[in-house]
Amino acid sequence: MKHLITTSDFSIEEIEALYEDTRMFNDLQSNSYLSGKVVVTLFFENSTRTRSSFEIAAKRLGAQVVSLDVGTSSRSKGETIFDTVANLNAMKPDAIIIRHSECGLPGSLIDKVDCPILNAGDGMNAHPTQALLDLFTIIEHFDGKTQGKKIAIVGDVKTSRVAASNVKLLPRFGIEPIIVAPEHFQFENSDLRQVNSLSEVIDEVDVVMSLRTQLERHSQVYYNSLQEYAKDYCITSESFGDRDILLLHPGPVNRNVDISDEMLEDKRNKILEQVSNGVAVRMAILKKLIN
Ligand code: CP
């Protein structure tokens, strides 16, 4: 049985085949590929996009979705996460989609269940479906010609599971990630090129991916206010100029901290295209893993 814990669970050939299905599902219309199947979603961290995208994807494929409300589940009575998952598994779902703050938790479940586990984000570790939808958005924009492209990943990279997944996935398709962040938000012990300012690389990159400053994962206060951070790292029309660059963000966006209001209206911003692609990519992933 196959699971999706990190993007390395899929070979390049598998990802290319996945994107063929993604293109087939791109109109987000309903079909019956997973008719009669049941998918469980278990989100121990907040989510707008990933949870609704997975749930819509499953429903568009004809599956039933059970969303465990962890706030009212028996976890509050002291049940461990492993027992919660074992009990859900005993009900014979066809897939379990899980988000948790603990790095590695989804991967630790795979030998305890009889169905695919899909990682919807585990702490700072990985967010494989986000990286797969980001890559798909880039591939479609550049008509499949990704070799030699460069992407600036801007902001709080160190604590970002989106960045962690993308810096592993994108180079497999010939895309070089360049980290743009203050020292305290850069990766430690990384072979990647890391710079302090977007202006240092803006003339050579094809894509900019802005990230949210993940205050909930910081053990110390780096800035007195997010506005102080935004002075140097907010993506503005001044920083982009008239360059032909794709602007991405996994969401949620902090307006005028990560990206200015003006750039959120700019046609180079493909954030909502990422969101739509996310449903189609997740439809393709569910079809692959459940069927
Ligand atoms: N991109 C992403 O993971 O967004 P959510 O936290 O809203 O799911």
C-alpha cells in the first residue's frame, strides 16, 4: 500500500503521471472514480485551504468524507493519537488524511493502519500536497519547461514545512530554490544559496514564493512588530517592478506583511490559481492512492 508522507514517496515518473490526471481533473467537475469510498480527515491544526481542498477533492471523486472534529472527539478524554487512529482504522476507511503539529507523526502511523495515510502537514517537517500543487502551478505556467528556472523562497523559511517540501521537490524538476531571508529565518547547514535581500536575486529568478511568518512556531521574539519585518520582506510593486515573474504563496497571506495589497491584485500573482490547482492535484493523489 502506498502513502504520501513526503514528496519523496513519489518518483518523478509517478508525479508526471499524477499531473496527467490533474489536467484531466482541472475543471473540478464531479465524477465517480471513488464512488463508495470513505475518506477520513483529521486536522489537529487549523486549516482553511488544505482541509477544504482535500474534502472537496474527495467529494468531487464521489467519495464520502468523515471529518473528525478533534475539539469534540474523545482525545479530550485522554485517548492517545495512536488509539484514535487505530479506532478510526477499525471502521475501515479507504484513506486517512491527517495534519498534526508533531513532526513525523503521520509517518509513524503507516504500520498501524490498513489504508493510505496522507500527510496534510506535520509541524515544520513536510507539506507534500502543497509542494506538489506549487510545482504543478509552475509547470503549467512555463509550459513544462522548468529546467534551469530559479525560485526565490522569501521569508520565514526555517520553520516552514512548505519550504521544506519545496526545496526537496523542485530541484528534481530542474528548479533551483534560492532562500531570501534574514539570518534567523534561513536554513542551518544547507547547500542552498541563501541571501538576505530579494533585490540581490530579483533579476535572475523566474518565480517568487512568499511565506507567512509563522509566529506560532517561534521560541523567541524576532521582531517587535510584523511591520518591522515587512519593511524588508513584504513583496511590493517596487520590489517586482515590471519583471515577468510568477508570484506564489501557500496561504494564509498576511496582507501588507507578506505581500502588499497592490501585488495581491497584480496579474502576476497566481495564488488563487494555486488553490484551484490544489483541488485537482489532490483529486489525482486520492485517485492514485485509494484505487
Ligand atoms: N497552505 C495551507 O496549508 O493552508 P491552510 O493552513 O489554510 O491549510
